[in-house]
Amino acid sequence: MKTALKVVETLEKGGFEAYIVGGAVRDLLLGKAPHDIDVATNAAPQQVKSFFSRTIDTGIAHGTVLVMLDGEGTEVTTFRTEGAYSDKRRPDTVKFVQSLEEDLKRRDFTINAMALDKTQAIIDPFGGRTDLEKRLIRAVGNPEERFREDALRMLRAVRFSGQLDFQIDRETLLSIQKEAEGIRSIAVERLKNELDKIMVQGHTARSMSYLKESGLTRHLPAGPLFETDWSFYEATGQPAGGWAYMLYRGNAGFKAIQAYKFSNEERKLIEQSLKAAGLEQWDDWTYYIFSAEQLEIAAMLAGKKADIAGRKAALPIQTKSDLAVNGVNLMEWSGKKQGPWLKKWIEALEQNIVYGKLENDKESIKDWFINEHHSDA
């Protein structure tokens, strides 16, 4: 916050207007520490750059410059109005203006359309402060126009309802219902980013209720799966928990949601969590082969109470690398070359050690292996 105020003061000393805007103002009024702090100014991008020794042109065509100061980056954007959104994502044209109110008018919701000057006085032309007190999400101006400009704003309204535990204004919700089909124009990467945020917040059930009521589920990939009962869902800090919950409740496999383009890591976390949740009993081998993240999600899905950290810590080995021997030793003792047989024997070795049937000691393992390998031959 101090750095952003320094940026504001520097621009004001240069003869320009400058304000902290957007979500940071909302968070400050809610008593929360703001994360990303943005500044709006009537200075043109090149004028902004002239006041600071280090800047990055992150979105200069749309008026945005990243100012690096005191080891922090602050996005500074020139006051602007926007033309039509033919792709329902980005404005076709941007026009720089001199009026803060004109700039705030283009923003999505009243609670995000406030500004803060260097004295920390609030500029609030659209009643955002009142809506904060009413715990209400309301579009700035004509809601249908806002959603036609950028259809993702409809999903953002749903996300904010859970993030802040607010209601969506009736007129705004009716407009989402009317414009819901427009969400089809949004790239799945942007959809997933918002949905991920919904799944890690404290009031996911509220957001999901609005997702259904708004009609957006009819136009989203895997839409019907979102309409499950979310009252048993507990956020684990991982979006994968929400995606796994949908699949678990809907008795569906990963293929049902693959349109959202998950990373290999995300897919593995979801699939392994579902696999663990489907096991009737969790024994030492379960705690060994599944990660703590996978088990945490699985426990939430299956309604299990488990001391995951304690059970994992008590295991004689944590990973294959903890074994007192390796594949080279087994090849040496067997006289065999590398092949598929190695994987089978190493897993058998891991199981015996995890279950406490064998000490993780090189000589003990050698005796066991030679004996078992001989009898298996």
C-alpha cells in the first residue's frame, strides 16, 4: 500500500491526477489486506514512464504500465473508456480520457468501481460503499451491457458471491440469466481460472447455487456436474478438491471435465484423490502410495477422519528413494539384466518394509531377496 501511495504522490507532483482503484479499495473497506494494488491516472502511458526509472510495458496499448518501485510492481493505467467488445473479452478500441468517473464507469461491479486518493478519501460515484454495507454484488450501470462487453463478468459475479459471502443484486442476476449463453464465447482457460477460485474459497456452496440459478451451468462444459449438492464440500486449498468433489458426487470419471485443459499434475491429483476415496480401508500402504494432498482431498470426499501427517510420519520409509538398496543391487544379486521384473520386485520390497515384515537394512533385504527370488525361480 505504501508503494502504491508513493506512485500516486509522484504522479500528483508531476501535475497529474492519480488514485488507487478497484479491488484494493474494496478490500481496504472490508478490513482486509489488499493483494494487487492498481493505480489509475490521467497521465498517458509515456508520461507515466517518464516519472519512474524502471517500468515494464505490460499492456501499453490499453494504457497499462507496470511501475517497479521499492521492489514491488504497481500497475498504472491511464483513465480510459472502451469501445465494443466483439469477442466478449477485450475492447476493440480504447480511448484515453481525463475523467476518473468515466474510467470507473467501465468497471464491472460497484464494489470494484471505487477509488482512493492520497489522503485515503474514498471516491464512490456508483454507490459501491453502500453495496458493501448491504453485502451486495451489483453491476455498474446497465448490467446487460456490462455482460455483453465481457461475458466472463457473469462468472465473476458468481465467484464474488462466495468469495465475499455476498448476495447478487436481483437486477444483476436477472441480466445474467438473460445473457448466460454469452459465456460460451469465453476461452476455457479463463473459465477454469474463475472456477478454480470458486473452489478454494470459504463459501463455495453459495457460488455454486448462483451458478445454477443464473443458468450458466447450461452453457458450461460439464455443466450438470456443477449442479450437485455442495453442502458437504470443504475447501482444501486446492482447486482439484472441487473438481474431484464434482466427479465423486456425480459418479463420473475425469473425462467428463477434461475440456477444461488441466495440467498433467492437476489430472493426477484429481484421479488419485478419487482412487483413494474409493478405498474402503486405509492401511499403511495407502498412506505410503498416496500423497498427503491426495489423501486430504480423498478424506474430504469420503467423509473420513484421518491423521494423514501422523500416519505418514510413522511409516518406516516415505518414498522409494529411502530404500537401503536399489535396482543395481537386485540385478547384482540375481544376475539378471534390467527389465520389467525389477519394478515388480522393488514394489514387493516396499510393501514388505511398509507393512513391517522386513527391516530396511541392506543385509536383511539381500537375504530376503535371494530367498524369495530363488523360490520364485
